[in-house]
Amino acid sequence: MRKLVSIALGAAILVPAVAQAQMSDGEYCSRLSYLYRTYVGANRASGNVPEALAMCDTNPAAAIPVLERALTDAQIDLPRRN
């Protein structure tokens, strides 16, 4: 019985970790976009940021570095990518 409980508990811990490890570029970009809009504000976006915010759905690989830089410049911690 203990072994079964240990296996079930281990699986419950590992499944979310594996799910996080498989985050796509689009999901990560959406997180960055959410953080920017929430803590900096889309109205204050300048430079390449407005375009990057709009590109998360179509070209997240190009948008991610722009958003990461903007968040870092605003002293906002980046989310874990895993």
C-alpha cells in the first residue's frame, strides 16, 4: 500500500513538471505579453514592443527576445521557461 501511495504521489509531482517543461514558444510569449500588459501597461509600450505584443500568435520566436528585454528593462522577473 505504501508503495502505491508513493508512486501516486510521485506521479502527481512529476506530471505538472513535465507539462511545464513542454511549454511552447507561443505559451511563453503569451506569458511575457501578459506580464508586460499587467505590470508595465500596453499604453506605455514603445519601440518594438507593440509589434512584439501583436506577434505572439504569429511569430513568437521573434517576439520573445523583444518582450524579455522590455520586461528586464522594467525590472520585472521573467517567468521560468523550463
